[in-house]
Amino acid sequence: MIASGGPATPTELSADLGITRQGASKHLASLVEAGILDAERSGREVRYALVRGGLQPGSEWLTQVGDQWDRRLDSLKRHVRR
Amino acid sequence: MEEMTREVELDCDPERAWEALTEESELSEWLGGEVEADLKPGGGITVREEDGTEKSGFFESIEEEREITFWWSAEDEESTRVELELLPSVEGDGCVVRVTESRPLIALETELAEIASSGPGNGPVARAASFACV
């Protein structure tokens, strides 16, 4: 919903999703912690919006690709050793 | 845009390192199982692993004895960009290889999806589009 409708408050989201406002807030907080959502205070409200690229498993990719290159560069080092 | 960088210190001179970065038989010893590389801009690169997986792509640029850049992807996956740089060693008589792999296409795809669903945002694609509409 945030992806299609733009930034939203917990009240708006909980109304649409049929969950309690507290439930929505808890869920939103864990998405902020995971780096998927940004929280922006606007007056007395907090609005949640997607972090650009945040839906991609970025840290997963970084770890996986980092490990692959660690192995390759280790092989390279051993291969050229004098 | 996501990118990762790694560096390794090599115990060999830069000429030897450049060989290891550019010759098929050498690349097959460290980059992956079996490597085919047509080392020129637009030339193809294929890396076949023992388990049967394969990545393929093309070279973007080659700067003799300094840098190689190529794009590659596994089947049905996003293309990512790899930059391999050959650098002098800070101390000693070896050299350093630095690799940077990035995923520029993912950021673009996300931005396009946002524009399609919720109207112009603030990214470079949206700004360019707004100039086109004036």
C-alpha cells in the first residue's frame, strides 16, 4: 500500500488493513529497523514511506557477493604467489 | 545504489597480475570454473562453474594494465557491474587488486516502479522526465 499509494500514517494503514493502530505501529517500527521504510515526523504524525531500493534484499546481496569475491581473491592471491 | 568493494594484496609484479586478470587460462584458475573472455569493449565473458551454474556478460572497458570493467548475470537474474582495478602496492614490491561490484539496474527499476504507481518522485529519471514534459 505504501508502495502504490505513497507515504501513510499508522492510522491510515490500520484502517485499510483491518488491524489495530498499535499492531500497525509495531509492524512499521520493525520495517524501519530492517531498512525497508523511512519514518518522517510531520507535526504530530509520523508518515512511513519506502526507502528507495529498500524492497530489495540489499544486505543479503552485499553479504553473498562479498563472500564470493573473498573466495575469488583468495584464489587469485594463491595463484600468483611468487 | 548498492555496491561492495574488496581488495587483495598480491605477491607478484603488476605485469604478472595483469596476466592473471586478462588471460582465459589464468582467469579459470581463480575467477570461476571455466572462463571464456573476449577482452575488448563489447566482447563476451562467460564463467561456467563445476556445479553447472553459468554467468555471462560483456566487457564495458579495458584500460591496459590498470582496469577492467564488465557486466554479467546468471540466467534470469539482474545484470551487475564489476570493476577490477590493478593498483600499486603501498609498501613492498607487490601490487593490489581492488574489485567493486554494483547493481545499478536495481535502483533504476525501483524508481521506475515508484513513478508508475504514485507519480513523479525525486530521482534522476523523474527529473529528466519532467524536463522532457516542459
